[in-house]
Amino acid sequence: MGERCGWVGQDPLYIAYHDTEWGVPEYDSRALWEKLVLDGFQAGLSWLTILKKRENFRAAFAGFDPEIVAGWGEADVTRLLGDAGIVRHRGKIESTIGNARAYLEIESREGFTAFLWDRVGGSPIQNGFATLEEVPAETDLSRRISKDLKARGFRFCGPTIVYAFMQATGMVNDHLIGCARHADVAALSR
């Protein structure tokens, strides 16, 4: 592959994530929920830390099955706080359980995929940033989506987390224009 976005670095896991997953439009509602949860866990940490623990998170959170997670209580929080394979943060663990409940409510009413993708007109926003410095940490749209998620009961979904989520799930194409993946990801939205 040619040039990559400057944030990638040399870690093979990060390279694979950038080259195959980051920015690819995701329309599966459970996969979207998983990514939003993981972005919430990433707050204050590097995304590479979360990527390295992603399979542990999947095991710990029942494959990110929201119907299972929504039924969890304090015993499950305690169990997860003892799991060294994940980020052991009580607030993030408790919010994941609450977020599963909020997800199920949205999913039953309008579909989580529609709830999110309708905000970008169903198609990824195609940005044309040349440098990492141009890429925003949050936007007016990520602030609105964050506010909407919080109004529906979600936590750990501030505007910066939401924008990172939008980038990861292809709601916005923020591969730099010099990155070999920019055009590939743009073509997926057509």
C-alpha cells in the first residue's frame, strides 16, 4: 500500500485497522453499538490500547450482545472490574450496561443504524483534508449526535468520542487526501 494517514505509525495491528476497517461505512446496528462502546472506553487512552484489548472486550461483554448486556447488574460490574483483559473503569462499565438498554430502545423504535445514518443523509460525508492538523476533534454534527444520544440515555458519548466514532464507522471519510485509502473508502459510499 502507498502512503497512509499520519496517525497510523508502525504497529502492525494499527496498520491493519487503518487499511481494512477505519473509515469503511458500517451499517450493522450491533457493530455500530460495539464501536460506540469501544470509543467510549477509549476516552483518555490511545485507540491502539483498545484495539489490543478488543477481543477481550468482546469476550467480557458477551460478544457485545446488547440484549444480554442490558440485563446485567452489580455482580456483572464487579466481575468486569476484576477482568484484567479490559479497561477496568466502573463508570465506563456501568455506562455500557445503560447504553445497551438505550440501544435496545432506539433499535426497537427506529433502528440504531437509521438513527445514526439519517444524520448524514444515509451517505458518508466526504472530507478532503490534506494534513492531520486540519482534521477536527469534533464538529457541529458530532455535538448534535452526542446531544441526541445523551437525550436517549447514552453516556460516554461526548462530541469528541462521537466524532472518532463517525470516522471509524465511515460516517465521515477523514482519510487524508494523500492516503491511499481515501479514494477506496470514498468509492464505498457510492
